Amino acid sequence: MSASGQVPDGSVPPSSATVSNSDLAAFLAQQRWFAGKSRAWEVTNAVDLGWLRRSYPAVRILLVTVTYDDGDTETYQVPLVHHTRLVDTLMHVFVGEGTDENGERVFVFDALHDKEATELWWRGIAESTHGNAWEFHRNETATELPEGGPSLVVGAEQSNTSLIFGDTAILKVFRKVSPGLNPDIEIHAALAAAGSRHIAQPLGWLEGRWPEASDGTVTASLAIAQVFLRDATEGWELAKASVRDLYGEADLHADEVGGDFAGEAARLGAATAEVHVALAATLGTSTLERKELVALAEGMRDRLDRAVAEVPQLAEYADLLRVAFDDLATFDGEVTVQRVHGDLHLGQVLRALDGWKLLDFEGEPARPLEERRAADSPAKDVAGMLRSFDYAARHLLLDYRADPQREYRATEWAERNRTAFCDGYAAASGWDPRADGVLLDAFEIDKAVYEVLYEARNRPTWLAIPMSAIRRLAAVKNEERAS
């Protein structure tokens, strides 16, 4: 070994440097993207997909399977970099250590935080490199790649790890891995091929392959690279700024404030509709049969029942909420389904200089991949955004004492922007989601029930936001039943 810590190209760091399952478990337990912290689990398997670089600091991709006490399993991607010394700047992502063939210590870290290691992902996209168990792909619409540059980890990521290269490209590495094509890759590719202007240009992706006794070879998506929209602003931040402007003007209505958001909400509605139209054209549509519609409603009822058992505040509204699901099960209109975003809200959209962009078509990471790739009604995305407007209007109320006037103004802001979004959607698509009220109400209630359960488990101080929607939606159903 040379004094610089390099080994000759082509030599493989010895297997004795492999980190133990206990080290991997200790590392996983500290990561915000690991979803099993509240459950009893253990690391039961680690699949090595091989080396992206064989010379020190050597880089490989590991897939770590954890098994929970109820028998459920999940697989997480942990790219590793092997150094021959401790690296101070990587100690916050230290995984473990081993020894090389000379008895020297080898120190292992999360490779995504090592700028020298991550250049291999960018080079892989550019050159379509591959190994026995992994392969980088260049998107066919990416005829030229941006310049790139040193990587920087995005700190706010919850479920994955994203890296910005220079200020021109972003790579999202999927931490929780499921066999099959990730919808984020599939849908971005379809929209890019259709020439959609409402996405960030996909540049390429990484996939892995490994043997599995019962299923032969398994293929899974590991990462996606896209153009980085450096001049864009998140929709959630823009909406919050508008609400702050409203609350700062005690005697003005939402349409009188300088930061009125309704114009942007209408443009966002149009952008969402155009994405739906493009997805329908490229990936197709179908119509739900009666039994499928009944099953959809039954799933919503089941989620409500589970939420009521865990959040007692829901109980007094449950019967009225079930009316919406009963109406859906007996709905006699045609319900068209297609590929949709699946988890659309103001945090999943960016306002760029040339318009709104939709992000993260991965769907809800907690759901099985087959569910996230299934066709669904566009009303699901519309309902998700309508709920997000309500969140933007009401989350600042949590910082104030109860005030009926401010409550009224929050409701006014939310309704103004919900209306504008639907107006924009209808103008661009030819379908007004409000015309199929039974469908939209059911999806909005289902989303609000999900929010109640989420906030009760994770942010109890925010529970008031979805509960206000539950009261409103239940009251609407009560009025409909009385009329």
C-alpha cells in the first residue's frame, strides 16, 4: 500500500473490512430516513451490489434488510466508502470498521456524504457505467448534461438522500428500496418524452440487480438524476408568505392583499391538469368497474375505522364521514383512472421562472410499490392540493391565541385559493373536479383522515388543522343528508 492510502486499480478491499450487522443496525437507527425507529427490528441480511470504485477510498453499494418483530421486512440502500484513516468531516456518518489484508484498519462511512465518492454517481450518469449488479442509465431526452460540480447533501430530506452537484443537477438516492421500477423514474421519463414543461428534466437513473432465492433475479431503482432548478421557490414557502401578508393586514380580505396567491393557485391548477393530460396520453387510462369502486370506498372506510380507534376525537364525526364513502360506493358516474402524482401538495411543487414544476412522483414511500404504481383518479391529486391550501392557511394560527376574526380570514384564504386551483384545473383539462363532488369529497375526507392520524402520531400540536377540516366536511355531509 502506498503512503497516500491508495491500492493499485483493480485490487479489491478485503472482505474482512465488511461492517457487521450490529454496526449497520446502529447506523440505521440514527438516520432520519430510516422508518423503523418506533418498532422492534434487527438487521437480517446485507446484499453487496459491488464496487463503484475498487481503489481506496473504495466505494460500494450495500442493500440492508431489516426484519421487524411482526415479520415485516424492509430493504434500505446504504452506499459505503472505505477509507484507510478516520475522516473528521465524515464522522457524523461513520458506519464501522474492519482490517485489510495487511492487518491495517479500514474505516467505513456513508458514501453520499463524501464529495470524492459521489462524483462516481455523476460520472456514472454521464458515461452510462455499469457493474455486474448495478447499471447507470442516461435518459434518452438528456442529449447534453449540465456541468455538475462538487456535491452537497440536501439537509431537509426525510425519506431519501438528495445531492446537489454544483448548482445545475440534483441526484435523489432512494433509501428504502423495493423491487421494480420506481414511479419517480417511470413518470418523469414519460413526461419528458411527452415534452412536458412542468417537470425538471430527468438526466438518468441507477438500477441494481441481485439474486433472490424465490424470485430469481430482482431489479430495483436506486437513484434518479435531474436538472436542478436553482431559481425556483417551493410552493409551500410562497403560500406561507401570502398568508403572513394577509395576517399582517388586519382589515383587508384575501383578494385585497398585495401577496394574494390566487393567481398562482390558478396557474398551479392548470399545470397539474396539463401533467394529468400528458400522463393519460402516454401511459393510458381505464375505467373503474363497480366492484373496483366498491373496493376503493371500502379501503377508505377501513382507514377511517383504524384512525378512529387511535384518535378518539374522530369518533363523533365518523358516521357522517362514512356517508361520503357510501356515496362513492354507489356512485353511478364513470370514474376514469390513470397514473397520477399520488402525494401532491405545496411542498411537492416549485415555482420556476417559466412556471410551476411538479416534483417527486415517487408517491407515498410508506405504501407498497405496486400501490404507488397503480392507476388512480386525478381527483386524488386535486384533493391533496386542496388540503395543502388549508394547511398553509391554518398552520400559522397555531402561533396565535384563538381569534374568530383570524380564523375567518384563514378560511377565506383557503377557500379563495382552493377555488382558484380548481378553476385553473378545469380551464386546462376540460374537466372540473367539483362537478364530480362525490368523488372529490371522498378523496378529500380520506386525505384528512390520514392527516389526523399522522399528526396525532408525529405532531400533536398540529392536530387542530386536519380536525378543523373533519368538522367542516362532516357538516357538509350532514347538510346534504338533511336536504
